[in-house]
Amino acid sequence: MKPKSLSFLETALSYIFRNPSLLQQALTHKSYVNETKEKDRKDNERFEFLGDAVLDLVMCQELVERFPALPEGDLSKMKAKMVSEAVLAGVARQINLGAYLFLGKGEIQSEGQEKPSLLSDALEALIAAIYLDSGSHNGLSEARRVILTLFFEVMQTLTGGELLFDYKTTLQEYSQKKFASLPVYRLINESGPDHEKQFEVGVFVDESLCGIGLGKSKKVAEQEAAQKALSEIKTQ
């Protein structure tokens, strides 16, 4: 792989590295270091460690600002899903990160560039490289900008009420523990044309209506209803 190929990755990131060696290290897997004749080549494992911390901080701040009413436990569960291996690997694939990785022959033969664990680690290392490249004054703000851009669709899904946080499961566990019964979901109303349906769903806990949710699908509406029911029940 020629270093100039990395300019396409910089375009995808909307970030140009002042120190290209940081980008190169972020993309270097230990299998490549073990095989290369480049004496000073370093792998990205230390960058993964730093990038993980930077990503956690940015996500925690974003969630606290977006969901001021959520308790700490719910925020923790949501953050865990946001930085899960599956989500990180998905974001990495959006920018075709695997194509830029420096891998050893064995990893290439086993299609390492497609492994979720390898992609997620490389994305964390990339975040660290941006943080370090931007300097002590701007590192966090630049990393935050890039992270929120890369995770834009994921964050939109989250704010749209999809399954990044499973309120239905949480409500079911709470209802079984407190009332020894399961929540019941009922369709209250369905409106709009076929291509733009709107569903209104109510959730009943211990035979009482505890929450009503709206959504473009029954699944989304049920999640919103469960979220409202949890808030209602816990304030009683």
C-alpha cells in the first residue's frame, strides 16, 4: 500500500494529518510489524488504548447532553451499545477502513480487514491519532468533531428511538420483578398512507395504561411507549 492512498481516508474523515506517521501507526496491525523489515514501525495497540478513552469521553458527554432526564444506569447501557464492537466495526466499514490497514500475510489471507474486532480496534486507534495530531489545545475538540461526524447515523438512530437502547426489555424485567406480570402492548391507532404510516401503541402494566408511543413502525412505537412507562412507573 502506498502512503498516498491514505489521502482518500483523510477525505472520508474530513481531517488532514499534520504528522502522517501518526495515521500510519494507527493503521498498522501487530502482524505487519512482526513481518516488516522497517525497524521503527510501531503497531496501533497503544493508540487503541488512548482512542478507547477519548471515544468514551465524547460519547458520555453527548449522551448526557442529549438525554438530561435519563438516570446513570440507563446512560451506561446506552453508551455500552454505542461503543460496542459491532457498532464500531459498522462505522469503520462506512469509511472502508479495512482497505487502508497494514496487515501481515496471515491476516490478509484470513481476511483480517473484514474482522469486526480488528476494524473496531483500528477505528479507536484512528481516533487517538487524530487526538494526538491536533495537539494539546485542539485534540479533544477535533476528535469530537470527527467522532460525531462518523457516528452521525448511529446517533440519529438513537434519537429516533430505535433499538440502541432496549426499553422493552428493561420494562419487562422491571414489571416482572415489581408486579409479577409482563407488559402488554396494544395498537391504539394507525394512520397515514402506506408509505408513511404512523403507529400509536399503548403499553399496559398490571392492567393499567402506563405509556403511549408513536413511531413509523410498531417496533419503534412500542419502544417509545416502554420508555414513557418506565418513567411513569419509577415516579410512582
